[in-house]
Amino acid sequence: MGRTRIKWDSRGQYMDALDKTWQDALARNIVGQYGDGVLRYDKYLFEQITRLPPGTSARRIKAGRFASAIAEDKTIVFLDPHTSNRKFAQEVAAHCGDSDALAFSVQSEKILGVLQFSNCDMYLLSPEGTLLAVATHEDSEEDGERMIWIPQANASDA
């Protein structure tokens, strides 16, 4: 699966745009783990998240708290391919350096800058493809900060 190296900012930091094969794989992975396994491009991905894997619960968290807790150096940002999200996705993609791409591997320290685009539906994943968070145009705000959805492993009863 291909990546295109794109200059991120004037300090010479970079992000990688992920190609269409990666984008399809990410969408199928999300729907496979959190939905019925059948990817529908006529629906938002967040509408296809209909279940949680065993041992997982859902929670809302402030975007800043999420961004500061990311352990990996890079995070995959996947912009929802739904046609109604396209305009907002292009704004985020242009901010990231490639207005045609829907998926990027971004330095985790830059995630909060990506999450500022509150009208865009996006999915944040680990470099291995594990869903870390979902941010949608329907997100609420708390104290002026976007609240995003995260799947969280349940604490062990042992």
C-alpha cells in the first residue's frame, strides 16, 4: 500500500498521505470491527458503527485530553468518504498538505490541529489500524472544546 511524503510545515516536519487501497482497508476494518462488516459508501462510517467489540465500552472525551494521551509517534487520520463530508474533508486534507487524500499518517503532536475542523467527520487510528477515536460533525462541546467518542477497554473485574 502506497504512501506519498508531503511536507507538513515550515520546520520540515512531514506527514504521509495514504493511498486509496489504504483508505478502503481502513474503512473495511472499522466496519468489520464495529459494524456488520458490510461497507456502505452511501452512509457515513459513524452511522455504520453499530456495536462495540466484547470487553469495550464507549466514552466521550475532550479532544485536547485525547490528543495529549496518544502514546504513538504517529496517528492515522481517516476522513469519512461520504459525499456530504467531502467539502469538509477537503479542508482538512488541504490543511494536511494533499487536498485529494482522505487518509494521512500524522505526527501525533499535530492531531489537535486536525481536530479543530469540527464540521469534518474523521476517524483516528493507531499505526496498526486500531480505532482510537471518532470525531463527527454531531460532536458536542464542553467548555468550548470538542467532545469526541472513544472505544475504551473495560477494566478487568479480577
